[in-house]
Amino acid sequence: MNKIVRRIFTVFPAILLQALWIYILLKWLAPWAALINGALSVLALLFVLYLITKQDESTYKILWLLVILTFPLAGALLYLLFGNKRTTKPLRKKLENSPALPSWNNGAEEINAEISKENKRLCQTFEWVEKKTGFLPCKNSSAKYYPLGDDMFPDMLEDLKSAERYIFIEYFIIENGVMWNSITDILAEKAAQGVDVRVMYDDLGSISTYTAKDAEKLREKGIRCVSFNPLVVIKGTLNCRDHRKMMIIDGRVAFSGGVNLADEYINEFEKHGHWKDIGFRLSGEAVQNFVRMFAEFWNAFAKERVPDEYISELHAEPAAQKDGYILSYYDSPLRQEAVSNELYADLLSQAENTAWFYTPYLMPGNALLDAFVRAARRGVDVRIIMPGVPDKKLVYRMSRSFYPVLLEAGVKIYEYTPGFVHAKACVIDGNVGAVGTVNLDYRSLFLHFENNSLFYRSSLLESLSEDFLATQQKCCERTRENIGKGFGKWLVDGVMRIFAPLC
């Protein structure tokens, strides 16, 4: 509860500063008010020019321009605290000072050459992601798709029971209940057997579900546990959350997708109707990227580093089991480029026939929004599946404010009638796609640490496409006729879209 209170009071210093300035201006500086306000207006204008010249998402810049021009002091302070990438310096410093991971070369050049023979344009995309993130493409040994968290959970337990050397777990949300308690029982048993068990969770993501006392109980069982970016005081890194989700066993197996470690994700109870989420299980050499993702974060934010031998080990499977290609990577707000945002826009630009997306939230920036519109206008079958029952009503309303422009362009939007969609994925032309933790909203695309996996010619994409079509049958299609019209709705939608980057 104390953490929640601190979050609520995040913007109070800026508001108090603005109020105090107005009071001083009226009380003691009235004779010079016009001159002082003129000087502040000039400074605000300079600040605005600085924002305009920055390479940032235009929607985000418009929001800050409105805030700063309306409340110069409070707006400038809030921007310096939370809107400026320089505020991420503490996180950047920790990651940069973390010991370098052992080098790894899996023959990425050969893999890229194979992809280039089939699709040179897509190969350029793979090479760009590799260059920007430092993670390598792999030949996919096997990838199992799960259309529900309910289906993935039993396999997670079975693989955890088979662990012999180490278990790495990193999630945005952990909550005590059937799912987490079942996992914890196995983790405690494995730790007692000498297995190296490490758990990392996001402090703000688990703000109301997992406490410091819960983490201490894990440590008492021999499980190493670290909270990411603890919310101790209000700071500029508040918005930089660890939204990644991964479970890695012995470097042989990795699980990822949208599923957090809480009971609603496996429909143990209904929170917002039926919970539709997806995930996947990897085995073989492709797991190496997940090991490296976890190790990089753990070494930066924990005291005991991951042994190098864990990171260097490869678990390749026989060549006969190759199933397309996969490049798993993570997004970072510390990078200049928002990799997943640019990746999705790039994949939409390559789409020839179909472009299908799962997302719980739909608040894209202008570049990605334009990519959806252009693809639909040139005849691509663009579809988006959204929740029918919202988890956050304001965010849901903001997402709907983007419907008119998409529908006008020909994008088809479906809402999942039974409940909430938490899945995050896309499949383009049936042969390339991505599954991970990335929502189509500003926070996920620009502010959070996320992990994503880009697949090409993998049977997983066939399963994803089949699941998408099956899910669509349980949806209500939204049209220009049934989303409402009128000046009032247009006005509300306009305001909602301006403030969408805050959600």
C-alpha cells in the first residue's frame, strides 16, 4: 500500500511548485507579473523548440508541448523528471557497468544468407534487428505454441521438475495463488537439491501483488530473488519497467509470451471474463538468446552474477528438427530506436496479403498508425483482435479512440466477446511474425523493457494463424456504424489520443 501511495504522489512536487509560483506571483510580484510571465513565456518557447527538434514520437511531443505551454514550471519539471531519456541514466549506468557476457557466434552470417536467398527484403529486417539489439538469429529447433496460459502452465511445471542445474525466472507480475504457489513449491525443492534458482520481478508491476516479505520468504528457501527498479523514492526511471516475461530451465528450454505468474492468466478465476493469452516453449540453440537476456539484467541489478559457463553452453538439437528461423531480442528505452515499433511498421510495409495482430491495448504512435493505414489502403487484409471486456476502462476508451481512422482505411477490428485479450503477437502473410510481451501502446513500444521473438517459416506461425481465426469466431466486429458518431465522440476521441502516451 505504501508503494501505491508513493506512486499517486509522483506528480505532486510539480503541481505544488506551479501553485506556489502562482501564489508568489499574485502575493508579492504583482507589479512585475507581466514582465516575469513574458520571460517565462520566452523560456517555455525555447523549451518547446528543443522538444520539436528532438527525434521522438510526434504524439508524445505534442502531449508535452501542451503540458509545458499550459503549465510552464510544472510541465518543465515533469518533463525533466519523467519525459526525458536522460532520466534513464541510473539504469543505463548499471547495464553498461555490468560485466560483459561471453562472446557467442552461432554462424549468424550463414543464417542470414539462407534467409536472403528466400527473401532478401526480410533478411534486411533480421540484420537490422540483430544490429540494433546485439542478439543473433537462430535456426529454430522446436517451438510449441500455446493458445492459452491454461495450456502452457502444465508444461512449465513439468519442465521445472526436470531442472538439473539452474532455473531463471523473470516476470512483470508475480502474485501468490495456485499458479505461483505451485511453481514456488518446485523451486524450493530444486533449490534444496542444489539447483541454482533465480527470480526477478518488476517492483511496480507487482506493486499490489508481491511484497518485500514475499521475496524474503523465497530467499529463506534458498532462492535468489531481486526486484527490478524498486520504487523507493520518486525518480526519473519510474516509467522504465521490466515488462519482460521468461522462464529458462538449464539453457535447454525457455517459455515466454504474454502470460504473467498470476491466477487470472491461467483462468483459475475470472477477473475480466475469460482471459485469452498466448505463449510458446522453445528448445535448442534458440534458448541461448533468452539465457543472455536474463543474465544481462541479473548481472546488472543483482549482487551474485550468473556463472559464465551457463551463458556459454549451447544445447543444439539434431539438424532434422530444424523448424524455420527465430530471432529473440529485448527492447530497451535506453536505445535511441524503439526496435519493436520500427519492426512492426517495417513488417506492415512488407505485407502483401495478410497482417493479423493480437493486442490488449491499441494506442500506437503516428508512425505505426500510418503503417497500419497504408497497408490496409493498398489492399492488405489487416485485422486486429482486441479485448471485449476491458481490464482498465480509461485505457480501453483511449484504445477505441483510434478505431475510426483505422476502420476508415479498411482495417478490420474485432473485440473478444468472452473476456479480456492479453495476447501480444502478429503474423504477416502466414510466414513471418512475432510473439512476445509487446503491446501496441506507447508504454510498451517506447518506455518499457520488453522481450519479443521474430519467427520466419516456423510451424508456430501456422498454429498462431489457426488460433487467430478460431478466436475471431468468438469476437464482435467493430464497424464505422457500431462505434458511434457525432461531434461529442469526435471531441472526446481527439482528447483521448493526445493523452494516450500517458497510459
